[in-house]
Amino acid sequence: MKASEMRNLSNAELEKRLKDLKAELFNLRFQLAINQLENPMRIKAVKKDIARINTILCEDKSKAASKA
């Protein structure tokens, strides 16, 4: 999912997506440890998605703080 698509989601949806991605990252790392991971590049993609969501959430918080 691109950052522009993520910006259209609400904070609650972003938090849910973040939770799901963290669970997926845990599972991917577990599969990597037991040598059952088919696509190791998926770990990198999930990490980037997590970073994008955290960035968008931080931007939203700073925008809300500047308005108040």
C-alpha cells in the first residue's frame, strides 16, 4: 500500500493495520528462523509499511497539536 493511499485512512484504521503488520512481521521472522520463509524480501516490505504508518500517525498528531 502506498503512502498516499494510507493518508486517506482514519487513525483507527491505521492503528489496526499497524497491529496486523507487526503480527505479520513476527510470523515472518519466526519462519525465517526455522528456514521456512519463501520470500525474504517480504520482511523488508512489511518493515517499510510499518514505518510509513508510524510516519503518517506522527504527522497527524503534530497537525492536531499545531491546530490546538
